[in-house]
Amino acid sequence: MPIGAELQPGGGVHFRVWAPRVREIVLHVDSEQHAPQPEADGYYALHVPAARAGSRYGYRVDGGARPLPDPASRFQPEGPHELSAVVDPAGYHWGDAEWRGCSLESQVAYEFHVGTFTPEGSWKAAAAKLPLLKEIGISLLEMMPVAEFPGRFGWGYDGVSLFAPTRLYGEPDHLRAFIDRAHQLGLGVVLDVVYNHFGPDGNYLPCFSDTYLTKKYPNEWGDAINFDGEGSAPVREFVRENAAYWIREFHFDGLRLDATQQILDGSREHIVAELT
């Protein structure tokens, strides 16, 4: 991805963040401090040889009291206010090689919320119930949003760490195992995603850039996401990469975009068209 923390074939982790508004940025990795190198257009990057899968990290900006989570964090083990964790997206061994995907035509869809689908409220517990859905004729699952959000429970529509499956339902590989099991049973899985606003609690994106949000358009849930104003190109990239990430790294069969009437964009190519 253009930003985030990625394991390198030769060892270590490459960190990259877009932070055009900051004057000073320090990368904290496993209690060690590092100075990311500035790149063009407000990006900072650094390779840390000692970092590994499971390393905890964050960015302290402009002398702040504590490190902030990575805007493109793949996992927030202690919630959206705490340090991010390096994840190895290639560590899971998929068993769905025979799965050929699905179309919307002739599907029997079932929308479900992971936290209330089973008493345990986890991907592991939900995976165990998949044969029951198959038996009653369900062919396509629509998973309500799972991007990290604060608190102990929620419907998922106020996500703030868009690349991090919430720790409330398990680890990222537990989500992969759920989708893997669904595909093995012949069930498609689409994910509900929210690209019309960020949640009000735990959204640290404005600490890195002033142009993630805009007041140009009225929005039902606070400030709209900036898809067409100054500095919007990396914001569009952020959302575009997020959509591709769920397909590429988790094998989702598609995305259901929430409240598209509030995805406001006057560009020649609307962001929804670009996502498509």
C-alpha cells in the first residue's frame, strides 16, 4: 500500500505515513524512537530492520504527549486510541483456491452483525454457524462494518481506523478464516464500508493532515470527507486503497457502500465511480 507498515522480504518493516500538516514527527516502534525521512508531498518513510510482525508502533507529532496510531493501521489490539500493531497479511494460509467468486444475480443475501450474530460475538463463533446459513438457502453474506471503533460494542458505522478489523471480534486472521470457511461452503461474503464520514471518537486523521475533511458540503454526520478540494488526491488514494485492501488481503467478494448520498464529490470522476 502507499501508506502503512509493511514487512519486507529481507527483514524488518517499512513504515510510511502521509502527514503534510506536521512540523515534527517521531516513529515509536517497540519503545524505540526513530526519525522518518521526509518525501515529496508530505509523506514520511523509514525502514526499521528490528521491527517484525506484532511490533507495536505509533507516530508522535509536533511534540505531542503520546504516539498516535497509524492512519493505515492493520490492527489496533487495544482500540483506536492506542498503538498500532504490525500485521503479516501473508501469514494466513488460504484454503479457498477453488472459489471463483460470485455475482449479485440470483443471490439470497443475509445481512449480519458479527457482534450479535452469536453469543460470543466473534469471527470464530460466527464461522461455526455458517453451515446453518447454507442449509436454509443463504448464498451471500453481507457483513456490517468492522473497521475499528471505540467502546465495547457498536453497529460499526462510526469506524475510525478503516484498515483495522476491530479487535472486538478477534484478530485479523480470524476474519480471514471466517471468509475462507464461507468460500469453502460456497457462500459469498461482501463487506459494508463507510466512506461518507469518520466516527467522532478516535479519529486522528486530522492530526496528520488538514485536508481529510471538508466543510464545503453539509453532512448528516459531521464534516464530509474531502474528495474534491485542495489536498484531496491522497484522501482519494486512502479510500481507494482501503477498498482494494479488503478485497486483496481478506478475499471479500465485494463491498456495500453505506449512505452514498453523503459521499459528496464534484470531481470529473466521482469517487464511487473510481472505486468501481
